[in-house]
Amino acid sequence: AFFWLVSLLLSSLIWFIAVKASDPQDEPLQKGLLIFGVMFSVLLQEVFRFLYYKLLRKAIEGLVALSEDGCSPISIQQMAYVAGVGFGLMSGAFSMINLLADSLGPGTVGIHGDSQLYFLTSAFMTMVLIFLHTFWGILFFHGCEYRRWWEITAVVVMHLAVSGSTFCNPLYVGSLVPSYLLMAAAAAWAYLLSGGSAQNLRRFLLCKS
């Protein structure tokens, strides 16, 4: 969570400088800066995800050196899961804080003919991002651990795609549907990389040992 917050702080600082140094009346420029800010923030989050992986790798080496049996009490998969949950929860928390601040008013959602589903779709988008960050953490750490750079690239591309799809709003179908499809694909991928199988899933659903 702390690493995600640091990435948000740095991207916010860059965004603040860019907006103050530009003409606020130039709408095409401001839209371009918004797109740049989102893409830069995504890339910065992934950079800090990598830095966090390197830090955890050093921590595991220290735990192995101190343990009596030469094994780490925590696996890299467990750390990947926890890191993904931390990134996702902080991302979701900040998204909801901004929405709740806007909901205080003044005004009513949809009063000028806009969609009245803004808060509902924003809640669904926040949920999918929390899940995606969890799955991305597993995929990213697995790629770093086994030097499969295409897995890391896939995480970055998916993150850029989901963030970029929000520019389709208020056509919420254009952002929610692709995001949930990517979430399903990322969930299946992360499940398989974590050692899951169709047989295990069937036993789980049938409550068999």
C-alpha cells in the first residue's frame, strides 16, 4: 500500500506541474495532458511494483539466511498475492474517496441529462480494479521470478488498456465490459500460475477434499 501511495504522490506531482505550466483554456491540450497523466501514472505504478518485488526478494534472502532449515517461511506467491491486494485496496480506497467527495454536492447526478448510473458504474469499476491488481501482482511477480518478461509486459498492457478504456465514459459499456473480460482472463491465468487446475476447481466447487 505504501509503495502504491508513493507512486500516486509522484504522478500527482508531475500532473500538478504539467497543469500549472499549461494554458487552462486550451481544451485539446488539457485532454492530452489528462491522457498523459493516466498513462504515466500506470507506468509509474508498475515501476513501483517491480521495486517492491526487488525489496521482497532481498527480504526473502534475509529470512532464508536466518532460518534454521534454510527455507523461507513465506513463499514468493504469498507475497505476490499480498502485494497485489495492497495495491488494489489502496487504489480502490482513493477512487471511492474521490467519488464520495463529489457525492456531497451540490447538484444531482443526471440532472442535465447525463447518466444516473455514474456512482453505480464507478463502484463496479473500483471493484474490478481491486481484483485486477491482485491478479496482476501474482502475474508480475511470477514473471520477475522466472524472468518471463512477456508476462510483465502483459500486465503493463492490461493495466494501460483498462485505464485507457475509462476514456470511453460516459459510455460505461465501453469500459466495464472489456475490464471484466480482462479480469476473468487475468484470474484464470493467475490461478494456473499459482498451481491451480480444473480438477482442483471442480473439487472445490463440489466441496470435496
